[in-house]
Amino acid sequence: MSFNDEQLADEKSIANMKLKYASIKENKMVKALQESSSTKCNLEIARKIKRTNKYLSFLNEIGDKDISFYVNELKSINDLELKKLREIYEELNEIDFDNPELTKRPQNIYELNKNLAENELELLSELFDLFFKEANASNKTMLEKMIKRKIEALKIMFLNPKLNIQI
């Protein structure tokens, strides 16, 4: 194939350029921008999920059998959600190569509940941000279910008088 730089573009060549080159380049640029904007958020989400599991482990050591069972179930659901997120957002696999986070054991149950609630609320905020950035409908549905489940778990843990842990 040869090109003539001296030839003026006609309507057909301009249409071909718009159809093929311009549209492909535009999609690649948009995709690259979307991926870079959500990467940092995703890594923070993974870190916060892991931190929540640490706080739940501390809570598990304090609580009775009913609470321990509930906390263990929450931890396993968190792990499954993190696994699903890793399948969707491949950059989350980098979290395995980060240094582990040193999470100190809170001095009392009040501080533990406060730290757990703060972490979960920050996580919900970041999940909402990711939800609004997400373009894929099935990923959006999964994020919506995660957000609703986490809100329900917070409601059960902090507003259910049967689960109030007193020390």
C-alpha cells in the first residue's frame, strides 16, 4: 500500500479516518483514563477490607459463641467479596505484594467498635465512588449488592441490642 502525501483528503477518506482511526484512539484513551482513576481507589478498598477482617478477629476473641459465629461469617463474606473484586479489577492482586498493615489491638470494646465503624464507613464511601465510576452494568450490580450488604451488617452490629458487647 502506498500513500501520497500531496493528495487532498476527500469525503470518503475523512469518513474512513473518523470511522477507524479516530474512534479506536478515542476508546483507548477513555479506557486508559478510567483505569488509572480507579486503581488507587481499588487498592484502598482492598486494604480496608483486610483491616475490617483484623478488627473482626479482635471482636471474635472478645465475644460469645453467637457473636463469634456471626463475625466469622462476616469475615468469610468479606474474603469472597475481595476475591470477586480481584477478578474484576486485576490491579487488586498487587495488594498481596504490599507490606502487611500493622493494626494495633484496641484497648477496649468502645475503641474497637469505633475503629471498625470508621473503617467500614470509609470503605462504603470508596465503594460508592467506585460504583459511580463503573461503566459495566454487571460490575455495578455487584458493587450495589456489596454496599447494601455492608450497610445491613453495620445496622445489625451496631443497632441490634442483642449483639451489644459489654465488658
